[in-house]
Amino acid sequence: MYVLVVNAGSSSLKVRLLGPSDEVVGKLDLDSWQGAHETEELANFVAGLERVDAVGHRIVHGGTEFTAPAVIDERVRQAIAGLTELAPLHQPRGLAGIDAVADVLPGKPAVACFDTAFHASLPDAAATYALPKTWNERWSLRRYGFHGLSHDYASRRAAELLGRQVTDLRLVTCHLGAGASLAAVGEGRSLDTTMGFTPLAGLVMATRTGSVDPGLVLWLQEHAGLGADEVGEVLEHESGLAGLSGGSGDMREVIEAADAGNPAATLAFDVYIHRLRREIAAMTAALDGIDALVFTGGVGEHSPRVRAAALAGLGYLGAVIDEGRNEQATADADITAAGATVSTLVITAREDLEIAQHTRKALTG
């Protein structure tokens, strides 16, 4: 089965055509993609493919209804659209991908693969907000978690590299990109994660603030006179590394500016690392220990500086990295220092493989 994988992010688009052995037959990467208004390049790429048997789409939010991949029909599409308020950056772009490909390949079976599904296994104690029970039940308020496709793949790939069964390992997987989250994976299941009801919570990200005191948001509305839309726009698009450094939020630019002596960039990096260390430790506590720490995603894979800075404060956990291995790491690599009791791995994010696997399973059983 040749599976076309459409991975729509908050600002980018990655498309892969995977053959029967998961070999990459065709690819399209758009670093800047705004969804419905920019589908021509995607449509042209799909139209030029010789063979597509099925399509797998990454959809960020599945709510409480979608805890497993779903074959896309009009009901499923409408349900996905109905979750737009919970992921306003991502959901419209996922829908744009669905519609654009369907126009070029009418009748071709398509499957929605949800980033929230992997976290459906969160224990009640980890998933539940301390809000009135009536609120939680009425509006399905809970911690959903995101980047599940990446965390699921990274945890299983880590087990392969370590020669262990994923069900026997306690893993903290770090998906660090423009969006970023951690997952505590025990017995192959997500037991905790840093994102919550929306993809805004948790770690400091490129343009997203990560977790802030909800009282601060209320204060801005009540005392600073800011409207909900304005606050939301700033929290999503003008905060994080971009807001602190005054730049784009790209980690490479932050590090370059910090090295040049820019104090705002230095502070941005330090805040990012402080939150990252703190949340890694929290995920370890949720697992009652740790066997391996996994870095994936654009920053996680390509920034030795971030990995080294994070690990510099986590030696007490038994996680120590080899400086040379860390600097030279490419693709899937073990960067653990000799004598360390916790393994540290760098794993290439392959959400495309995860989506293709889910798509085949959903269509063939």
C-alpha cells in the first residue's frame, strides 16, 4: 500500500509518499504554509504522483471522541472542524490538507490520525483539572496532550535502539520544535505530558508562552484592559522565545544572538532551559524513575547546545551525556556517557511512519 502522509503543522506542511516498505517515494516540504489559502502547491504535488492507495492526515485535536485513527467521511470531517476552538492554529490547516487532497484524489480512502490519541491513556489523576466536576463533565475539560504521534514513535524507536521492549521501559520523550512537549511513557503508554487542554500549555515554545498563571491572564483582562482575542493572539504568536528575545523564535537565531552578547536572547535561552529541566524532572516523578531520556523534533534533534544545557542540571537523575557524541549526533544516536545509569538518545522524528502505520491498520484491520 502506497500511503500519502499529510502532516500539517501550525505554520508548515510536510508531505511524504511512503511505499510498501515505508520507503520515501516522494516528498514536499513547505516551511511556511497557511492552509486553505495556499493549497495550490500541495494540489500540484499530489496530482503529479503516479500511485496513491490511501491518505493519512495528521490532525492535532481529537477531543474525547477520537482516541484512535478514524476513516474520514463527512461526519468525521465535521467533528474535526468542531474542535477548531481547542486548536485554532492547527485544526484549520489539517482540514485544509484533507480538502485539498480529496479534491485531487476524490474517493481515495483517507484516515485521520490524532495527536491527542496517544494521551488518551493518561490516568485520571494526570488528566483531570481541579475544576468543578460539573464544568469538567459539561465541557469535556481535561488535559488532552499533543504531539502524540511523535511521542509514540520516539518511545518505540528508543526501545529498538536499546534492545528492550517498550513495555519494560520508563521513558521521558522530549519533542522539541516550534511547538514542544514532553511525555512520560511507561509500559508503552502515556502516563503524563506537559501540554493540556490546548497546545498552549507546558514548555516555552517558539512563539507560544507555555504555562502561565491563569490569574495573570485574568489580571491582564481585568486591569490592563486587554480583550480575550488580544491576549490569545499574544500568548499564541508573540510570546515564548520570540517574545522574550525580540526575534523570530527560531532557536538557532536565539543562540546566535545570545553568543553575540544579546541579553534578551540570553534570558530567552535560560528561561527555555529552566522550564525544560523542570518539566523533565516532573515527568520522571510521574514515572517513579527513568530508564532513558529521548530528544526528538527539530530542536531536539539538531541543537547540541539545548541538549547539553538541559542535561547539565539533571545529573542527579543519572542522565549524563558524552560531549563528543552529543556534538556529532546525527539521525538516531546514543549520546550516553560511559557509566551513566540513564540512557540519552537522539531520535529523528518520523511522524510519517507512525501515520502510515495507523492508516494501513485502520483500512485493513
